Amino acid sequence: MEFIRIRSINDDYFRQMHELMGRIFPAEEVLAFDLWAEPLLDEGLRVVVAVHENQVVGATEYRYYPDMGVAMTDFTIIGREGLGVGRFLAQERQKDLFEWVQSSGGNLSGMFAEIYNPYLVEEHAFGGIKPMDPFVRREVLSHLGYRRLDFPYVHPSWELNGEAVTGLDLCFLAYDESLNELPAALVARFLQTYYAIQDKKPEAWYEMVRRLEQLDRVPLLPI
């Protein structure tokens, strides 16, 4: 299996990846094909596919914010069972991320990730791929060390229509396992930076950020 970075929407692997995203994720989680052109050129972002026998069987997108010392896993897709795609992506992503941080002379305290809460959202089939089932994914993230940030989370739809998307938790993998909370200011700053690309955001998102800015710390709880 190969770990290949995508840098252009004209890459056939990108076309395969985007089609896979459309089968796996609900529409509000998938950015339109043409709108990927600029993000793929962003050096602060990695979009990588797992390729097996010239076919995209998985993908992951992640980014690093050196000024905050944190990273974000935007998504991880397992497109085929029985190949160890999830483990392969997680290992290769972490290896690349650590090399990225080292080469930039920065530091990394941990990584954010969004995860569907299956107790709140039940209607998504996720392409019928069992490893993508929210119950399975939560257990996988828990085993990797992620914990849930204890606040009601909402994010703007990637259909860029200003709609609020709920039913997810924002989680964090702290490399210092003794860390049991994060500064609320860091969480708020991260979310404002991460979603700065979206011009239209729902009022519920702004209210969430305002509530975070009034807090001191946000507890990290088991998933």
C-alpha cells in the first residue's frame, strides 16, 4: 500500500478520493470538487490517499498550526475492509506529522478531531463500510488516546450555506497523557482559525465560540 499526497484536483487519485468521500459522508461534510483546487496547494495542509493496486482505498486530511502547537485530523476514510487501511493511515500520518513538526522547528501538544456521536446521529450509513460506523470509529479513536472536549459542539456545513451541523463531538489527542483539560481560549482560537475559510457561519457557531471565550478550561472526558 502507498501513502500518496494529493496536490491537484486534476490528479486521478483525487477524483477517486472525492467519489469515495461522496459515498461515505453526508453531503454537508463534503466540499465541492472544484473548491478543493486552492486548499490542495496549501502547505499547511496534507491530503493523502492510501493506494492499493492503483485504487484509492482510503484517505486522510490533516493540518498543523505551529503558532498554536496543535494539529487537526479533518477526516479519515476507510474505503475497503480487510486491508488494514485504518492502521496504515494512522501510522503514516503520525510519522509524517512528527517529521513536519521537527522540520519546522515547532512543537506539538496534540491533535483535534471531530467524531460523530452515534447516540445523537443514527441515520448516516457511511457507505455501508463497517469500519466507518460511528460506534466503531469512536472506539478506535478512544484506543488511540482521543478524549472528548466537554462542551456542546456545532460546526458550519461544508456545503458553505451557513447551516449548523450537530451530532458531533470535538475530541483531542493529548501527547501528555496526564493532561485532563485544555485552555478554553486555545479551543476557541483553534475553531476560529479552522473555520476562517467559511464566510457564512450559523449563529449557533458564534454562540458556541462566545461561550468558550467565557470559560477558563475545557475538560477532556472519555469518549
